[in-house]
Amino acid sequence: MDTRHALALVAASLALVQASPRGHAGEPPRAAPMTAAECEVWERELSFSKTVANHDEKAFAEHVHEGAVFNAGTRAPIRGRDAVVKDWRPIIEGKAYALHWHPGNVAIGGDPDIALSSGPVWTEDFDPKAEHRWTISRYTSTWKRDKDGRWRVLFDGSAAPPRPATPEEVAKLAAAQPATCPRGS
């Protein structure tokens, strides 16, 4: 799989460009205060992103629901934890490019065991011939509290392409990410 194809898969897996007052692709998120339960998902999402940054396939798999669907909403969904881990292996290895994301907003509705998480995602393509070294977009994922009480990603992805970005835009976005969940009062 070439780097451009891999980046397209990342985009299909994670990117959702949202026209929302809570931040467009590339803007620092303006997260609303969250409940303790929403912060639990926020922290789990942050932990999930660190599994990729740390190239830890085993920890990555622990964050994925057994019945997960990644590339959800596309013509090429990846179904099941094992298939998702296999599909993401090049992303987790991080040899061709780096993928980073950070939770921005988390919401839990009427079912306390289901949460929606969204936030910024950025990539760096290591190929010196890449058309765009940096891209920025947004992700959306659906989390489900599993039988063991741990939150796991059930659905991930949308088919919105990332936009090219400058190193300065990416640095500004990364620096703007809060270290802790914005808890409500």
C-alpha cells in the first residue's frame, strides 16, 4: 500500500470535517464543559490516540470493541476488532506517516453506555515527495461501555477528506489541545 493510499484510508477512517461552532478542521476545539462520565470517555479517547503515537498494537486493540466497524459510513467498512487491528497495523507502526488526534468534545445522550467523541486529527507524511506533508481534519467516533465496564470504540470514521496544512498550523493545533478534560461545574 503506498503512502497516499494509506492516507486516504486514514481520512476515511477518522476524518469528518464539521461545520460547527465548536471548531472547523484545523481550529483549536472549544470544548463544552463535560460530565464526569463524558470525561471518562474523553480520557479513554486520549489514551487511544496515545496507543498509535506509542506504536502499541496490543493497547490499540484493547480500545477497540469486538464488534467495531471502522470506515463506518463508507463502501469499505472494516468489521471486527481483529480486522480493524490488521487494517490499522501500518498506521500503528508509523513508518510512512504519523497520525495524531485529540478529543475535543464528548457527549453522552439518553443511553449512558454510548458516547460520541469528536476532535482534531492531523497527519504527517514522511515521504519527501508527498504532495502535502501535513493534513488537518476532524474525527468522530462512537464509544460503547463494554461488558467489563471499559469504554471501547464501536464505530469510527466518515468519508470527509483532510485538508492540506502548514507545519505552523499543525503546531498551533497540537499546542492548543488541553491536557485534561474540560469538566463542568
